[in-house]
Amino acid sequence: MTDAATMAGLDPATLNDLLRLAGSPDLDRIQDQIRRTGGCSDPIHLAGSTKTLDSTTGTVLHHYSTDTEPGGRLRIACGNRRASRCPACAWTYAGDTYHLIRAGLVGDPTKGTPDTIRDHPRVFATLTAPSFGPVHNRPGNRPCRCGTHHPEDAPELGTAIDPGTYDYTGAVLWNNHASDLWRYFTIYLRREIAKRAGLTQKAAREQSRLSFGKVAEYQKRGAVHFHAVIRFDGPDGPDTPPPHWAGIGLLTDAIHAAAARVVVEVPPAGEHPARILRWGTQLDVQPIGAFGNGEEITEQAVASYVAKYATKAAETTGTVDRRVGNKEALILLEVPDHPRRLIEACMDLHKVYPDRKLLDWAHMLGFRGHFSTKSRRYSTTLGALRQARADYRAAQERRERGLPDLDDHPEATTLVVAHWTYAGHGHTPGETWLAANIRRDIADARETARQALSDLQAQEGDTA
């Protein structure tokens, strides 16, 4: 399993558990289960059984029970999208998000979008929050407002220069209503497009459709902003070309106008006055190029960027990645001052805005929306991608068990009878060490394969 050199420096609990595992007859199967989860950090444990029956004759074709597994349990991946909670499952989620966004940019008939989608006008828009007070930053070659040139990894970046005057209440209320701001933005965007095309809203809808794919990202100051792919389609969606008037310029102008119109009113409550929430002035809209022909960003760059941030959440600002029940816990968890003040603001505001569920989402600094969303006809769905992966694995298992392939033998219908119960989650200390090493080995293998593919593509380019 390992040697003394690699085990040096382990804490006693981990070392003792590794020695126990090394002497266990179940070690190979435990490692196999961990490997099948991709090195998941917090796997779900199931107990139960499954039978595969011939639906015509009732013959049992295959039977599996966890009674033969180590501890009578089967481990499955937790599926958590947060990289801070489970890097292995977050990698899978990021990969699915990448393919979802990419399918809406380059086209993929297997994922519901034709190859002609590349000819549709597309932009990459970034909508940000307004200022809630000056924060430490790195404004080009100039010093920060505090007079210091901060290095890139300075812990004070994004924190308030004067916490006493920073609008923590406004910041968390803005995060809490960010999804509403986005919803109103999409409504106004369609209206602004119709206005610029010289059409009624009904006529504009009959001639074109808008599709979105977006992801939420936290800035260092703890404010959410959105990155979105916005695409013009024809009247029947991605399968039809957009009308002649639907161009990049019109779409860009409409985005700026729509963002400026959005207003969300927060009613007064207790000692808190009414507020008007708007988008920030830092709105960026860039055309997306198929191969970088004069455009600053390409399809590949956009899909990679969106996927990268799909697995990151508020913990990137220094907060925690799970719910916090009270302010005392923030001290025990050693949450830094700036995110701690934001979380405390959520807890205080929960009493006067109970319908906004600010206490439940305090660890998210008030944000309660989905991190990656898309319009219905943008491309495929995460559920469809997961189902395709499950179907592939099921076909693999059928071949391993000697069962007929349903694609080759559609008449060979089967019935699966299963019974599962939850039996716990997580790893022992030694299993945690094994999972981390398996996860690292998988990541190294992926990087080797990626580099080999990149080198091959470069060689083919040189030959051409």
C-alpha cells in the first residue's frame, strides 16, 4: 500500500488506521470502492441489494448484495459541487458545466444544439455589484487608496479600508436579491432588443429567441457577480438562424440599456430604511469568437472560465462552506473580519426580513440563488449529462456481467429490483489518506493525457 517514507509525518490516528487497513483482507476492495468514486472526500454509504431479472421468464440474471462488501456497505460519490468540500465530485461537476456551456457555443447534435450555432451572434457579459465602500485592491500600477502597493496574495485584498463606514447591510441585501436583479435584466433585455429592432415585443419574439448560460462568482469583497453567455437564435431556437437585424452591436447596446433599467426595491423594515438595488457600473460585454479571429475571447476560453467558477462559492472570500447557527461559531471557526461582518449582517437582518432566509444563507453572504443556470433551449442539461454517464456505466457493467447489450438486443428486456438504505457517510482517517492519494493519481493521469493531446494537436498543426 505504501512505504515508511511516504507515511512519515502522518498523525497517529491516520497512521494507526492505515496499519489496520494494510492488515485487512478487505483492503483491495476498499481501495477499489474509493477509486470508483474518483477519490470522493465524503462518500455516501449504502446497504442493500439488487437483482436483474429476465422480464419474460423471471430468471435471475444477476444478483448483488452489500453483504459481501467490507463492513456490509457500498460507497458512492457524494456529488457535492463545492471544491472545498469534495475536489473529486467538484471536478465532475465542472466538467459537466464545461460541456453544457461549450455545447451552446460550438454546437453538439448529441447535446441538442446544431453545429450551425457558431454562426449565431454571441457575447460574454459580466454584470457586477455596485460599490458598498472602498476596499483594498490593486488598481493597475497605482497604489491602493490606503497608499500601499498590495501583492497579489495579500490577505487584505477585497476587505474594507474602513469597516466602520462600509455598507455591510447593503452588501448582503444585494447578494440576497441578485437573482431578482438577473430575472428583471432578462425581461428588460428582450424589451430593449425589440425597441432597437423597431418591432413590438410580440414581433421580436416571433422572429428571434434569446438563450442564456450563466455562472455566479464571488469577488474578493464578498459581492456576487454574474458571467453570462448570451446568444441570439432564430424563432425556433438554436435550430434556426437569427433574423438579419439580430447582430452583435444591437445585442451589446441592448444589454447595457437593460442593465441600467433594472431596479429592485427593498421595503423598509424596523430601523432599516427602504433601499433601491441596481447593477454596478462595471458592465463588460465582449463578442465571442469561434477561433479567436480578432476577438479577445474564444469559445474554449469562455467554457473553461465558466466551468472553473461553477465549483467555487463564498468560501473563496474567507467564509465557511456550511451553515453557521450563531455569531459565537464565527469566532471558534476563526472567520476573518470582513466575511465575519457580512455573516453577522445576515444574522441581524434575518430578524427584520424573515422571508429572505438570510440566516440560512449567511455562510453564502446572503446569496441564495443557483450558481450555474441556463435558459431552456441554450443546450443540454446537467441531468441529461449525468444520465448519459450513468447509462454508459450501466452498459459497461452489463458487459462485465455477461448480460446482453440492450443496444444490440433490444428484445432482451430486463427488470431491476433494488432495495437500498442509507448507512452513513465519510471515511476513516486511513481511508481519507487513501482517497486523497487516489484522487491525486487520477488528477495526474488526466493532466498527462491532456498534455499528450495538446502536444499531438501542436504536431498536427506544425505538419499542416
